[in-house]
Amino acid sequence: MPQKNSFATCLFSAAAALMAQAAHADGVRQPTDVMPAPAEARVSEGRVPVAGVSLVVAWTRPAGGRLQAAVDRLQSRWLARIGAGSFPGTESTGLQLAIDCRGSGPPIPSEGDDESYTLDIAGSRAMLRAQTDFGAMHGLETLLQLLQRDQAGWFLPVVAIRDQPRFPWRGLMIDVARRFQPVPVIERNLDAMAVVKLNVLHLHLTDDQGFRIESLSHPELQGRGSDGRYFTQAEIRGIIAYAAERGIRVVPEFDIPGHATSWVVSHPEIASLPGPYGIERQWGVFNPVLDPTNEVTYALLGDFLGEMAALFPDRFIHIGGDENNGVQWNANPRIQAFIRERGLKDNEGLHAYFNQRVAAILAKSGKRLVGWDEILHPGLPLDCVIDSWRGTDALAAAASLGYDGILSNGYYIDLAYPAADHYLADPLPALSTLTASQRAHILGGEATMWSEWVTPETIDSRIWPRTAAIAERLWSPAGVRDIPDMYRRLAIVSAGLEEAGALHERNRDLMMRHLVGENLDVPGVASLRTLLDLVEPVKHYNRGQQQVWGSQLVPLVGIADAARPESGLSREFADSVDRLLFAPGAIDRSLAGPIGDRLREWGAAAREVTGALVPEFPALREAEAPARDLADACAVAAEALRAIAEGTPLSADRLAASLAALDRSAETNGSATELPVLGPIRLLVAAAAAQGERPKLPDAGWRARVLSIAFPPAPAEAAR
């Protein structure tokens, strides 16, 4: 997994992101607002007015039930969007949509389905063509994204789209084991997945903290391992059917041989050391691991996996296989003797033996094994699939050996990184040296929503809208890499995701109520909203390090939970600072006024939170530190901005004092949040001190100079 970043490294990364945004990436700039961007879209002059609220569908062939249901959902969303601005008695001829779908795909989607479509809009009609209803459903989502409004009313652009996915496996993994996510959470996220053309739901069903699937052959598994919170088989069949209606496959994961505490709570006899065991409530890598030398282990797995193979129709079953720390295997003399007697060499050899046995069990049911990087050992059957959390090099190495693979590294949305970071992660990087035949083994990738720090109230805000950027990376041509345009369209598709049922915006007031009760209209709450719009949860795995008391039993109702993983307000501020400081040829001091106004507004809001709200609402106690840090940072920024506006450089002493103050504002404060505006504020301070050098430096040299002052290397790095 990614290594922990230092504070300075994180800030430098933020500055680098500013540079990437300022310099538009070389790539294909798509002419539509659609996300994922189509493979080809040609926009012509003119527009197709949508005169009324109705969408009139004409079929060139009889429609299958799945496509008809998709059209019904489209019409409902179409009407909800347009109908809000319509008046009784107005003309309602609407848009004429002709659909030519050559046939229905299989009842349950598979990885080889044709998902292509074409969409032509001109005159007073739209023509949608597809080989399967899967492609037609994608075309319907594109049509709805094209619908827009200006002062003249609702309209569609005149456009010709030829579209197909770049990768066949475009997934979202939801961990329901650590914190259970009930059926409504899954269903609304399936609806959102369909909006951005994702086609695989990967359910992480077992882990140390829970066994979340009903077994009829071994009911003690969920009986002892779930606290009563699991999916019944009827619910799973419902999820599979719901997903299939939207062209989405469901791949289950049962994590073995490690992350296995919930297995051995009811079956200590298959553990590598004697029990008893209890469900884990905290997070991390734990010692319990299944015993690969015990035939009873394979008898139980044969029963259970055979039952699951019958329940889940997809050809793939994920077995995890990650993070076995070896503690129990090393401590068991019988297991070590087995390794020596079988010539397995070491624990890795034993793991390979286990995977071979499990792959054979799955093969009897016609299933292919999927597992994380750790399953790749000599002797692994070639039809197994590698799910790589280690990165593109590991994925490429597997592909070069002939294994199919998917990328999860770079798509860990639980780590609260910005959408741009995920957007630039690619299963097939531009510099990949894989041959054409080896590239064919790269099936795609998955966004991974691990659930240590989410609940049904907050999970949507951790998945959306950032996962739409990952969906584009997996669907659209590799050359579509324009970060500013991605963010422009991400804001548009975010509204469409809410329209489809996602709760990433609608649940904001729900989270506010955890902090101030029903007092959302009292004076000062607007300032709290401003603070929450500016802070972000800490990145990587830092929350667990800062809030070590966190566990499965602790409610997630703090300001880190009410905040969003990426602050749009902070990103807009960073863009403004970038335009001010790095305008071609000279600092653009005309922008100092609007930026100063924003800083004064934020500083006042922060002071109101600390002075008025925190004393009134005990649940806001942890907001005091980040609010104080924001107020202090705004004061530092205001001083730097005045110096820039007046053309008077900051002294060396003021530069040092300002950067030290910003360092203090960035220190851990117990709230598990951080202030991304600190990065651009550091740039303001550095530029204020060095502004006298600007006329002497070329644009690139000036940027480099400011960055070197704002983000100096740590002493150890400087020594190297």
C-alpha cells in the first residue's frame, strides 16, 4: 500500500497539483459535458430545443424488459428535471427518441458483453443504436447528461457520438464487513454507478470484523460472526437482480486465509492456533489465519464456496489473500513441519499451496479465482486474476506472466485524496512497455471503498463524486487527461448522481444535525458550513493514527465526517492564487482584492465558530482547533496579500514567522481534519517575500523559486 506521506510532501503535492491545473494537460479536450467522456463526440452548430416535458420513444425493434425499465427510469428523471420548470397547458411534444437495439444481453452481465453505442442528435430527434441493451442503457445515460438549459429553455446539442469503453472491468468495491452497509446503500450506489457507466460491484463480505453473508450450509458462520448484521441470500439475489437491470455484475469477496477472524469465531478448529476467538472491533492486520495444512479447512471451504458459487452467478469469486502476517504459521510447529515435508520452502510456498487448493475448489463450480497481489506465487493457475493494490508495476509484472489483472492502487477512495490524484492513475500508463498481447491481460480497475471510517450516512460522500473521475479513466480514451475540464464536468455529473439517488450532498444537513441538533438556522451555523467547506479529512491512514480510539462501535459524527474528502472551495482558492502569482510575465495584482475579500470572510467565519458556536454546542468542541487554525492562516495570508498588493516584499523575519505560523496551523489537532488552503497560502507568503525577483525570472523560473521557498526540503532531504 502507499507509504505514509510527510506533511511537507503532502503540501508539495498540493502545489504540484496547482501547477498541473494551471498547465492544461496534453490530451483530447472533449466538446461535451458528458462524464465519462465519449470515445468520439462531434458537436455541430445549432441546438435541438426540447419543447415539452415528455420524452417520446420509438422502437425500431421490440424492447426487452431490461431496456424498457431503463427507459422508464430515464423518463422519470427527465420529467423530474424538466417538469420543475414547466407550466400547465404548455406545449408538450417533447423530444423524439428512436432506439435501435439489436438484442438483449444475457440476463446476468458478463465481462465480455458489448457495451458500445452510438447517439445522434439533430433536427427534432435523437437516434440511439446499440448491439445490446447494455450499450443502449449507457447511451440513455449519455442522453440525459447532454440535456441542459439556458435562458432560451431546455435543449440538446447537435452531436454525433460513437462510444465504447476502454476497459471491460470498471468496478466499485464496497466493504460491508468492517461496517455493515445495508441493502438501500448498495442499491442507491448501483444507481449512481450506472450514471457513470461502471459495470462491476465488488462486495467485500468477510473480514476480521464481520461475516456478512448468510450461509445455509453453515449458518453458524453468520450466526457467530456478524452481530446479526448480514445479507440474507434473498437479499443477495435481490442485489444481483437490481444490478443486472443496470448492466452491472456482482463479484463477491470472501477474504482468506488471512483477515479471517470472523471465520474462526465459529470454527476455531480451522485456525492456525487454538482459540477461542472473538470478532475484532478495531482496524488493522490481525493474527488469525486459516490452517492450510488441515483438511477440515478445505471441507468447510468446499461447502461454503460451493454454496456461494450457486448464489452468485458471476464467473469470478474474489478470495482476498492479502496481509497474512505469518505470525500464527510461524508459531505452529506442525505447520512448519508440513512446509518442510512438502518442500514448500517457506510461508509463501504454503500460501501458494493454499491458493492452488482453493482455485481447484472454485474451478469445480466453473469459477475463476481473483485475489490481491499476495496470491501471485509460482504455480498459481493462469486463469486466476490479480487485483493489484501494489500498483501498475506489479500489475504489469503479472500481465507479463500471462495473468489477467485489475488495478485498485491509486483508486483507494477511502484515503480522501483529491479526484485529480485518482484521475491520473492509469491501469496502462503511457510509458508501459507491455506488448499488445500482454496489455490485453489488463482488464481495468476498481475504486475501493474500505469502510473503517464510513457509515451509511457518510459513505455516499466518500464515494461520490470523485469516483466519477475513476469511471472516466476506465471508460474514456487514455488521452482524456485535462484536469481542469475534469473538475468542470465533475461538478455537473455530481448533480446527476444526486438526481439518480446518491446522497453525497443531501446528507450534509443530516451530518450538521449531529453537531448542532435541529439548530440549522441559528446565527453562526452559516460560519460552521464555511468551515466544513474548507476542511478535509486527513489523508492516507492518518485518521487511525490520530484517533486511535476509533473502532467499529464508535459513531462517526465528528467534523471529519461532516467534511468532504475534497474541498471545492479550497481548490477554487488555489486556482485564484495560481492566477495571481503565476500570470505570464508578472504578478497580476488586480486579483489581490477579491482574494483578500475571501480571506476576510473566512477569518470572520472561523472566529464566529470559536467564539459563538463552540461554547454553545458541546459536539463542536473538536471544531475549535481547526477554526482557530483557519483564522490564524487567514491573518497570515492577508498580511502577505497586502505586501503583494503594495509591492513591498516581506522581510526575512516575517517570512520565517509566517511559515512557522502556517506550520503550527498544520499540526495534528485531534479533529482528524486538515486545511488544504494552507498550501496556496504558503505560496502567497513565499511570493510576497520574493516578489522583487519576479521581473528577473522567466515564468517557469519564478514558479520554481516560489515553490522552493514555500515548501523547503526537510533537513534530512536537504543533506542528501
